[in-house]
Amino acid sequence: MPCEWTSNRLISIPTLIALCIALLGLSSSLSANETSLPFGAVFTMDNDAAGNSVHVYHRTKNGRVSFAQAIASGGEGSGDALGNQGALQIDPSESNLYAVNAGSHTISVFRITAQGLALQQTIDSRGLRPISLTVSGDRVYVLNASGTVGGEDSIAGFIKNEEGLLEYLSDSSFSLSESYTRPAQIGLSPSGSNLVVTERETHKITVIALDEMGRPNGSYSRDSEGLTPFGFEFGVRGSLVIAEGALGLENESSVSSYSLGPDGDLDVVTSSALTLQTAACWLSLSVDKKIAYTTNPGSDSISHFSLDFNGQLQLQRTRRRLLRAGDRPLDIAVSRDNRALYVVLSGADELGVVRLSTRGHPWFVFQRIGIPEGANGLVVI
């Protein structure tokens, strides 16, 4: 399936012993320095069916990372590829991190502290197989890919209190365009009045209107400009930028941009600007919203587009030799200082750190560090 990638690498005994020794050294180092607040952090999760865990990497000012912590989520992963973006999210205050547990149908809430993460709550997602989250203000919404396991694809809303804990928002569960849509991501518009969901199976974008209390109040679905709409992010002035995997067809993937009006209508700004690469599914915008980055696992590459004030896209360059053959880049995130890209390299079970030029162009990979096999989701603070 396009936009669904996983790893089946085996670890040799000598490598495993070396890894254990390295982790013991890191554990001792963290015990001696656990009260010092790091410059930043990178989070991913292992999606392990035997017990999901979030893995924390401390980030220095120059962008380099080091393993810090793995903490159980209190739930179970799916153990397979989720075909998603947004499995991990943080609130705007960077006080809490939220994670999906696709195997146990729950959401975990962590407190972000100077010592790392602390699990605060695990709550039912009000559906099956949660795969994506969106957080804004006092609300959190989850996308449940229930159709994959015999249910009906849907979303649900939660109220977030001052401590970040969640309570289900009554009457906020809402179905997508069909019962089985293979959805990829959910996102709340900057105005807070609409939810957007990309559907891979139907090749549609569903917009769900919200009332003043945050409850669904109707929806409409429109055909995506390109096939297999997947990861997306909101830009300036209500623009919406969506990566399109194009069924995994060779060199056919693209990115489209839309203008999202207050009534929830989506008007096309740029229709399917080609990456000339394969399976552009994951997308992230620069901090200033002027550059869109896509990972192309079918081509082992990263593309970047310029994004103007009106939401027009133009391909700038694709770095074909930036990564190694077989890296299969998936989730991607930009550091808040706009100096580095962090990329889940699923084929190598590594996190790649890419230096960005002063103009935001991917320059070179200056660090690769091991991450769990099947890692899913990526957040940088």
C-alpha cells in the first residue's frame, strides 16, 4: 500500500550487546543530570503491540539529539504500519504531550517536565484504532480508523482542563464520508471552526463544521486534487497544504494547496504541484510557513516547495542524494529555530537530522541516531 511503510530488520547479538552498553551509559548520564532542563526535545513512539512507549531525545542548540527516556504510554500499539500523520501532538504551551494507542483504542496524556515525560492519563478514544490527533486551546480531537478493524471511521472530541487532562466532549463523535476511508490525518483549522480529515481510500478531503461548543455541526467532502491525500498543515491566511501520495505511482506524487473559508469551503490555490518523486505522503511547513517539505519514501528523498502569502506552491528542489538508498523517510518535523529537519528513516530505524540553510533549504544530514523499529509520529520542541 502507498504511504504505509514498516521495517523488518533483524539485530545481531553483537549489535544488541553494544546497544545495551550504550543505553546503560546514557542512563547513568541522565541520572547525574536529571534536574537540568534541556534546550529542546524530540519525541516519537514505538507503536509496540505488547505495550506502546514514547521515546524522548534531548536536543541541543545546534540540533543534535541524544536518547533520554522511553516511557510506557499505559496502552498498546498496533504493531503494524498506521498510514498516518499526527500520532503525537503537544499543546501550544508545550506542557503536555498526547499520544495514540492504536492497539488498545486509547489516548495517553503526558506531562512534559525538566526530567522528561510523566504519564498522567490514559483515556478511551471513543472509537477503534486511533491514529491521529489535533490539539488547540482547550480542545483535543482524535481520528479513529475504526473501518480498518471492522468498525466505522470517525472522529471524537475532548475537553482539556488546566492540567491537560481530557474528558470526552458529549455528542462530539462524528462519522467520515464512508465507513471505510483509510484516513490519514485530522487537523483543526486556525479559526477553530472546522476540522479537516484526509481520506486515502476515497481520495477525499472531509471538512467537519464545529459549533461554538466544539461539537460537529455537519460536514462536506470534496475530491482531492491529487490521489491519496495524506499529511497536511495549515499555513497563513487559512491556507491548507496537503501532500498527495498518488497511489504510490512512480514519480507521480504531488502537493496541493487550498484556501479554507470561514464556512468550511475549500477553494483550490495550487492543484497537484508535482514532486517528480514517489509516495510524497508526510508534510511539514517551516516555522514562518514559507516552505513546505515532503518526504518521499518511494524515492528516498525530501522535496521542498516555496509557499507564498496567497498559498501558491512552487517546487524548489528535491534532494535525491541527501539520504541513503533504502532509508524510506516518513514523519518529518521542523525545529522551532528553523535550523534543522528531523526525519524518521523507517528503512534504517534511525532518526535523521538535516541541517537547513539560512533560506530553509535542506543542506546535509549531520546526525543519524537509532530509534525503535516501526517508530511512528514525530514532535519537536
